[in-house]
Amino acid sequence: MGSLFRSEEMALCQLFLQSEAAYACVSELGELGLVQFRDLNPDVNAFQRKFVNEVRRCDEMERKLRYLEKEIKKDGIPMLDTGESPEAPQPREMIDLEATFEKLENELREVNQNAEALKRNFLELTELKHILRKTQVFFDEQEGGLNHTTESMTRALITDEVRTAGASMGPVQLGFVAGVISREKLPAFERMLWRACRGNVFLRQAMIESPLEDPTNGDQVYKSVFIIFFQGDQLKTRVKKICEGFRATLYPCPEAPADRREMAMGVMTRIEDLNTVLGQTQDHRHRVLVAAAKNLKNWFVKVRKIKAIYHTLNLFNLDVTQKCLIAECWVPLLDIETIQLALRRGTERSGSSVPPILNRMQTFENPPTYNRTNKFTKAFQALIDAYGVASYREMNPAPYTIITFPFLFAVMFGDLGHGAIMALFGLWMIRKEKGLAAQKTDNEIWNIFFGGRYIIFLMGVFSMYTGLIYNDIFSKSLNIFGSHWHLSYNKSTVWNNNYLQLSPATSDYEGTPYPFGMDPIWQIASSNKIVFQNAYKMKISIIFGVLHMIFGVIMSWHNHTYFRNRLSLLYEFIPQLLFLVVLFFYLVLLMFIKWNRYAATNEFPMTEACAPSILITFIDMVLFKNSKAPGKDCNIYMFAGQSFFQTIFVLIALACIPVMLLGKPIKIMQARKLANVQPITGASDAEVGGMSNGGGSHGGGGEHHDEEEMSEIFIHQGIHTIEYVLGSVSHTASYLRLWALSLAHAQLAEVLWSMVLSLGLNKEGWLGGIFLTVVFAFWAVLTVGILVLMEGLSAFLHTLRLHWVEFQSKFYMGHGYAFQPFSFDTIIENGGAVTETE
């Protein structure tokens, strides 16, 4: 089979590169993204490798670019992203890049330091301006005839002893300090002044209406102006210490009005000059950042490519002459010629005359698993890899999952309206995928939705199909072809009776089924709608489940034949398939036989009333007993010889259990005895039994029992047998979730329609129109939020479980490890993170 159904064939190669050409060759391989290098220096410290200095230089360049990026984002300048990926620069270009980044960083840091100093100066002048304005108001009050206020304030601040001692010395002069403090600190500042100075200071404060910019971090801060009057040097010292403790800024404030006016005019002049200089500084900074923003994305790509190349070169070995680099790498077998062409291009670019050498090596190591994907299959492959990466050359379930996953989802989510909403959302993401992919975001939820856009679209389309089969659109039906049921009652009978039944044995039914899907009359049935749909959906759930599991077992046949595991083919695949077919596929056949042979219009004993229960029939079959027929003179069997066939089927199923349990271990034990091999010389069970392990020189997905004791082999086989036998029953029952979730989804949709939207539809007049608009909006929000998002997520998780457990457990091991090629695209997409590939 092709690589679509299995992982690519891989080869371990040894690569010899001349030192001068190594950089260019690795650069070409990085653009190609098809080579996974192995670390040939696992015991060497990362700081002791040959190209560690170059990696450090790249780290330093990345640091400078991140600094530039932070400043550009701070100013809200858009960064040009052409979507193109420039080639990795030559090693000699690193010096030019380093000089460019160094110059930009130094220039930007100098501009920022100057701007911060200017802003700090501007802040001080602005605060001084507000101090002069606010304190002028305080002093104007004194000059305006309010001397009694000052006198009373003076009396309050002077003690009796000072007042008595200074009576002959003339009037007492009060000192004052003025400053600015953060508004949120003001209440605590006032309390501290009162307590520390024992009420011997007088504080006046006024708020600064507009916020001031903090030059350090650019935050807007609200501040207040204060002026403190005190008497004596002791209080002056105490007041200044308190101001210093609260980080209040004190400014000189002249006492004379003329001096204050003169200072205010000087401050205003300096503020205007500072505004001019600040504007020029900001313009220069903006020009520097705009010029850097045009090339920043390309610079990041170049530096990350250089760093990735040197990091990869650190995985190589040097030969004894120090002139040749030796590497080991995994490559896809089909791409060896493409890789050799890339190596030749790299050699020509470097000007080297010595061609690179790529030798294929023989190895018994398990190669990495590489499944080629495109934008459509990538999401489905990710679902499989989330369970476990496939073993080398193991059957890949992803191609089949493209169909089975959205289909099983749609069986649970079947609604034409809800499916259309989901399909349109997926189609919108597909149509806009280029633009949406360019808008990189850190929102994980959006990234998950966008990554699974093709899954969402297919789930919506399949849900529309199953919605047509169920004839269900927002809990209503489409009467496209006209119902094949007709009322035989008159109008008064219909209106006066809540429960009326239509018989398929009479003229109520035309005798032919509805052309496509369910007849729309079932949507208005009240008494037996759920009974009918339960029986229908329960049976198709079992049918789909059994077919899905049988298909999984058949997939294991491809694994056994590819790896030539004859023991697994004879003693696992055949009894497993027989066990499923004779029990559960027979159960499916009984459903079709019952649908085909029993009808209301048939003659006795093939009438609907004589139809035996399939569940009871299956239980009786396993227990070797015969239950009573459903009616008098009714036959408990659906066809002649049914009892004999059922007995044979059960005996075959029982016989398969010891074959699965003991067949393979006994054969391995016999083969070891014949070869006189005790637990062990390194031969696998396939080799001992005369079977070679396929897949070239690699073990791949073949089962090895080289060093296993026979007791362990018996125990493992016993566990697998018990798991399969019991799992066949539990997995079949597990598929009933298709029926349960489908029923729940339909009932929730009906509840929303009957209890929400129908309320608005029953109102009449213009008020009814307004009410309907509001109700419809509420119904639409609930429909999208609950029925599409929550129910969709629930159905998605149940579908995922059915594939991971019920389907893939039949054939998929998932014990491999992913192929992680050295790829510039992957490194840049991951933000420059470089990981060592072992």
C-alpha cells in the first residue's frame, strides 16, 4: 500500500560534509524539511560544543530583536509581514547583522534615556507650575483681607510659653513648605503630620485635576498640591522627613508675590521649550522604530535560521583531520534524490569543490514514523497521533477516519439546521484560511477551531445528511415528497381525541415508504414517536458499531501480512474475526431478516405481532435455550434451521477463545524446543517459526518476544484474549451512545422550540412582532451555545472515544515515535524554539 495508508519507508544515512560547505548544505536541508539528524555527541555538554559561540551570538541578536519588538509594540506601530521567508544569511553576514542590531539598540536606548530625562524634567516643571498656581490662591486669600485666618492659625500653632516669651519680641513669623504628593497617599500623610507634629502644623491641599505621566513606566498618576505652615526649625525638620518618607516632592516657593509671578513665567517658558524638544525626540524615536518595523520579521527569520543551522551543526562529529563533518540522519526513502540535489545546491553555493557524500546504513533500530499530510489531512492525522504515534509502517487509520469520524459524529448530531450552522462556520474558515492563518494569535481555543476547520466542515455536512435522513431541522420536519400516511378520521374525531393511531395494515398507509429518510408524519406523532425512533436509532447504532469493529479487525490482517507474522495471522486474526462475525454480525443479520420478513400487512404467522425480540433471541442463543413465542401459535424462529445455526455459531465462538488464548504461546514454545533455544539467543518468534520479519532491515510493527519468558508470553496472551472477548461485548454496547446522544439532541431541540420559540410565534400584532424578535434572539443564542457548541463538543468527544477505543484497539498499537525533521518552517512557526533530535 502507498504512504497514504502506511508511514513512509525510512532510511538511516551517514552524511559527510566538508567544513566549508556544511553551513550551506544544512541550510538547504532546513529549507527542504525532510531530514531528522541524530545527536552524535550525547555526552558532550552544550557549552563545550564546537559552534557554541555562534549560538550565543544568535541568542544575543534575538535578545536585541525582542527589545526592538517590545518598543515597536509599545508605540503601536504595525510590523510589515510579507509572508515570505528569506534565505539563511551566509556566516559572514552575521557581522553586518550584529552591527545593525547593535546600532539600533544603542540609538533606541539613548533616545529612550533622553526622553525619560526630558519627561522627568517636564514632570517637575509641571508640578512646580501647579504649586505656584495653587499656593497663589492660598496667599491671595491672606492679601484679600483674611488676615484673621492667618492670625488664628498663628495663635493655634504657638504654645502659651512661646506666646508669653515672645510678647516683647514682636510678631511671630511662620515658615512653610510646598510640594506634590500622590492623591492616594494624602489621607495617611495628613494623619502622620497631625500625630508626629502634635497638631502644631497647618496643612492646605488642592487636587491637580489632570493626571500626570510617570516618566519611568508611562502610567497616569493623580496628584495633589499641598502647603504646610509651621513654626520653628524642629517642626521644619520633622515635616521634611515625613515628606521624604511619603515620597512627596518638595519645591521652592517664594514668599513674595512678584517672585512667584516671575518664577511662574519662567516655568511656563521652560515647559514650552521642553514640549518642543520632547516632540522632536518622539518623532526621531518613531522614525527609528518605523524603519526597524519594516525589516523586523525578516530579521527574526534570518537570525532563527542561523541559530538553527549552528545548533544542528553541533549535533555533528568532526573527523580526525578537522576538515570534515560527519552526521547521521533519518530520511524518507523516496526523498533521497531530492535530498542529494539539495546537498549539491548547498555545495555550489559555498564554492566548495568536494561533493557531499550520503551513504545508506543498515540498522535494526526502529525508524521514526512519518506520515505525509496536507492542510486537509493534517487535522485528522493529529487526532490519531494524539492517541499514539503509529509504529513504523503500521496501518494508518487517518485515511479511513476522514469518513468514519464525521459520519459517526453526524449519527449523534443529526439535524439539518444545526449541521448547516456548523458547516457554514467551517466553510468560512476554509475560505478565509490565508488571512486567518496570517493573523497569528495566542488564543488556544481559536487555534484549535482553526486547526480543525476541515473536520468541522465535514462534521457539519455529514450532520446535514443525517438530518435529512432523520427528517429533522430545528426539531421540525420537511414535507418534501408528501406524507405516505393519510387520515381516515373526520375532522371532529381528530379535534376531540388526543390519541389516534394510524394502522399500516389499512388504507391509512400507502404501502410504500417515504422516498428519502423518515416520513414527516412521525414528527407530529405524540404517543409513539420516541418508541419508533428509539427502535430505529438503536438498531442502526448496533449495525454501524459492528461493521466498524469488523473493519478494524480486517485492518489488523494488513498489519499481520505486511510484517509476515504468521502466528498472529493464524491464532489472532482468524479467531478474532470469527468471534465477531458468528456472534455480533449474526445479530446484525437478524435485524435485517426481521425487517424483511415481518410486516403488519403480512399473513399469519409473519405478522408484526409475531415478530420475535432480537435481544431475547440473542440471549437465548448464548444460553442454549428457547423462550416462549410472543403470541399464540407464533414461531420463535425467523427462518428454518435457525436453532441449529445458532448452536453452531456459539460453539465456534467458544472454540475461538482457547485458540486465541493458547495457540500462539504454544507454537512459540514448540518452535523454541525444536531450535533448542531457551529464553534466548535473540531470535524473534517470527524467525524461530520460519518466518522472516518484513519491512526491510527494520523491525517495525512486528511483535518481538526475544527475551520474554514463556510465562510472560502466556500471561500477555491471556490478558489480550480476555480484553478482546469481554471488549467485544462492551464495545458493541458502547456504540449505543450513537442512539442515546441522537435522542438527547433531538429532545433538546424540541424543548427549545416548544418552550422558547413557540411562545413568540403564538403572539399576534405589532407587539407580537417585537416579542418574537426578542424570543428569537434568545432562542438563537441557546441554539448556538447549547445545541451546536456544547452538544457538538459532547458528540465530538464520544466520536473520538469510539475511534480510539472501539475501532483502533482492534489493530492499532501506536508504539512509534514521530519523525521530527530539521525544518525552518517548523522552527519559525514555533517561535524559534530549537529542540535536539535524538
